[in-house]
Amino acid sequence: MSNKEKIYPKGVMCFDKHEKAPDFVVGTVVITPNDLIDWLKDNKGLLTDYNGKKQLKLQLKKGDKGLYAEVDTWVPSGKQSISPDVNSDPLPF
């Protein structure tokens, strides 16, 4: 993955754990399905295939403002690159 452009999925919000949460809780992820689906329709090229199914790979990271999700665009050498191409395969929904 190139560090040139970070891609953040719309409809996915991450929050640090609440101060009273148990130690095994790292944080909270909130997904707004309609926002995520609309974003995915415009970014079909970011989806990968795994066992014949489309997936969106995200990395959960910690920054100076807390947790955040970023699209994982890393591709092993020799494989086709991932790009936000709107002309790729249709979404399953």
C-alpha cells in the first residue's frame, strides 16, 4: 500500500473505549449501514475477493485523536492493485 492517500470508509466511526469499560474492550465501532452501502457503491474497486465473496478490508488504527478505521489497500506483489474504480464488479446488495 502506498502511504500517499488514506481512504476512510464513510459510515464507519471508531471510538476509544469508555473509561468504565473492562480491560478486554479496546474501543467501539459504530456502522451506519445506509452511509456505508452508498459509499461502497461509489468505491467498488476497494473490495477484494475472498472465497468468492466481496469484502472490504479495514485496518483499525490509533491516532492522536483516538481510534479510526482506514481501508487496507495493501496487495501482495504480483496481484492486481486495489483502486476506487467505479466500473468494477457489482455489489451483492
